[in-house]
Amino acid sequence: MNASIINKLKSLKYRHQEIEVLLTQNDIISNQDKLKNLSQEYLKLSEIVKYFIRWEKVESDIKNINVLFDDKEMYDIAKEEYYILKKQKKKIETKIKILLLPEDPNDQHSCLIEIRSATGGDESSIFAGQLCRMYIRYAESYMWKTEIMSSSENEKGGFKEIIVKVTGKGAVGQLKFESGGHRVQRVPETESQGRIHTSTCTIAVMPILPKTEKEEINLSDLKIDTFRSSGAGGQHVNTTDSAIRITHLPTGNVVECQDERSQHKNKAKALSILSARLYTEKLAQNQQENSSMRRNLLGSGSRSDRNRTYNFPQNRITDHRINLTIYKLDEVLEGKLDLLIKPIVQEYQADILSSLSTFKL
């Protein structure tokens, strides 16, 4: 590690020790806000300080081993130990650099997953429903809550569009790599000739900002229409103008919600979706302007993106962004998405690290 990183780590270690002392003082303990802020900072620093202490120990051991190279009897043992320590040091340094990477403030937020059928007609809509189930199963494995915010069914039991709210800490950080195009290859149930068809769906993962961070939407920029709900929902839903359509005039974004019986609830959901969609579009624009990565693993959610291919006959799933192929499609569809997400996260971190010749700390 270069001198600037080591100096930064020393200052973080000193700050960690300083907070440890502060947390024992009565004036801090009696001040709930200060106590909370310092406790959060202490917890955040603990992980990186832990690895820096390990690094210092290994670095000290390497210096001690170097002295033994002059001893002929100890040379072979020293050489073997030296290479073991150098490997350990390299692993620790990689972990430290990852911990030093700037955090995306959105990663800890909850999110909306918008799934749309694209090419392939009914087959695409059916696949959209399967993707929705996959994400719900994945969320359950992390104990995150899910809620269907909006849906538009087709006649074959699939969805033209479905939006799922995933509530849980870290949802964005795990799911943000899902945005983009998802392609399915299989023989549809309606295909009598047994031919493999290719259909696509698009996915957009949108962070949900806390109320304190949300940008206000100017009501004068909105056109709000009410209409009678269609589709499943019972007699009450179908006989009242409870459905809401909101058009954001400056951008042309249109959001419809009709799943709730209450017009008020549908409006609240529609505004929530619109807010997340506008914020995500803003993020995508900034990302395009400021990206310094060699490859962009964060999909835009546009139809031109091609994240993955799900090949049912071969039980194969391929992530084209990192050239990863696994033959566990059945497990992935049951929610074991980490088989794909974890390698992508590792590649994402590696791309950022490689794009930074030096750390400006």
C-alpha cells in the first residue's frame, strides 16, 4: 500500500481509539444524539481498523523474517514463511482497499423493482411473472418485506408490467445490478412444434429515498386522472373510479395504480413510484456523465441492455456482463440469486479498484 493509504489508516485508527474514550464519558452518554452518531461512526470504523491492525502485524512479521535470511540454517524455513505472509498481506490489502471505497449512499435503501414484458408476447409476460417470483423468494431469504405496488396482467396469467416494493436494509446494494434486459430461451407451452422461442423482459431497480431526502415533486407538473379499475379485484374495485393515472408533464413519465380499492392509496402508491422513477433517471444521467469504470455493470433498465440469458432446456443461465455461466437455472429461479449477484459485486469492486491508480484520501 502506498504512503497516503497508510497515513489515512493511521488517522482512522487514532479516531477509532478517540471515539472509544468518548463513549465512556458522562456528557456523551447523556446526550442521545451525540451517543448515536459516535456509536455509528465507531461501528463503521471498527471493520477497517480490525484489518489495519492485522496488516500491521503481518508487516512486522515480514520484517522479522527478513532478518533470518542471513541465517543459512533458517533460510528455507524463513523463505516458506515469507511467502505465506506475503500472501496474507496481499489479501488484507485488497480487503482494506475495498473498505476504503466510497459507499453509494443509496445501497442501504429499500427499492422498487419494475419488471416489464418486452419482446415475445404472452411468453414474455409469463416470464415477467417468474422473474417477479424469483425476486420475492430472494427477498425472503434476506428477511426483506415485499409488496406488489402496481400490476398489469395479461390473459395468459403473466404480467405486462409489475412493480414490487422491497423493504429492507441493503436491498439496493444487492439488487441494483439487476437493471437491464433479461432474455429467456425455452419451448412455450403453446408451441406445438417444440421450437425454442426467445423472449425478453426489462427490469429497472429504483431506490426509495427516505422522506427527509426525497426531492419534492411540483404538483403543477402533474396531470392526475381517475378511471375505473379493470381486471381482478372484486366488484367494488370494478364499479368505482378508484384507479389513478399520474403523468409527469416535464418528462412524460406515466404511472398507473389500480390495485387498491381506495383512490387515496392508489394515488400515494403512484406518487411513490413516480418519485423513485424520476430519481433513478437522474442517477442514470449522472452515472453516464461521471462514470470512470472500464465496464458499466450497472444496467440502465433500457431494452438495449442484455444482462442475462435464461436457457431452460440446458438449465443454464449466463450473465453476459462478466461472462459467467452456471447450470443452476432452477435454483436461481427459486431465489438463489447470490450465485450471480456475488460474482458481479466482486467484479464491480475490482473494476473500480483498477480504475483508480492511486487513492485520493
